[in-house]
Amino acid sequence: MDKEDLGVVSFLEALEILNNTRFSLKDSEIEDFRERLDIHNTGMVEYKHFTDVGSWIVFGYFLKSQVENKIRNKDEEFLIEAIMILYNHEIHEICRKLVKRLDEIEDQK
């Protein structure tokens, strides 16, 4: 990795750096990644471009994680709401049966 301290690495090295983190790319994303990094189409990537794109990738994963958490929380809220609806339905059913039973007892008098 930039052994000559030129401020550039090959695209393959940039991809390797990225793959060594948890932010690896799918095959379909690699070409887009190359186009964004290797702007002069030389096979070399300047650190500035790599850090800019890398920070957007990290930010994108952060946003994705936040959205997944929101969805998971909404799913939990939906589940709790569904349980409450069922619970309320059961209470309603119990009350209905009690009233019916009280009516029967009243009719027997």
C-alpha cells in the first residue's frame, strides 16, 4: 500500500482496503466504486478520492443501519399493538360472556 508514499494506491489495493473492513462491496457495486475512485481511468486511486468515497460508504451503511433499526422498532410496535388489540378483544369477549351469564342468572330469578 503506497510504499513510495505517492498519495495513490491501485484500485485493487483500494478494493482490498475496503474488503478488509466490514464494508465490502457486492460484485455489482465494484464497477461503480471503480468509476468513482479512478477518475482518471489509470488504475490508480488518489487517497483524497478514496477517503471521500469511503466516508460516503461508511455514512451510507450508518444510514442503512438506522433505517433497519427504525423498521425493527416499528415491527416491535406493530406487534405490541396487535397484542393489545387481541388482548382488548379477549377482555371484550370475557365481559360479553359475563354480561350474558348475569342475564341468565337474572332470568332464573
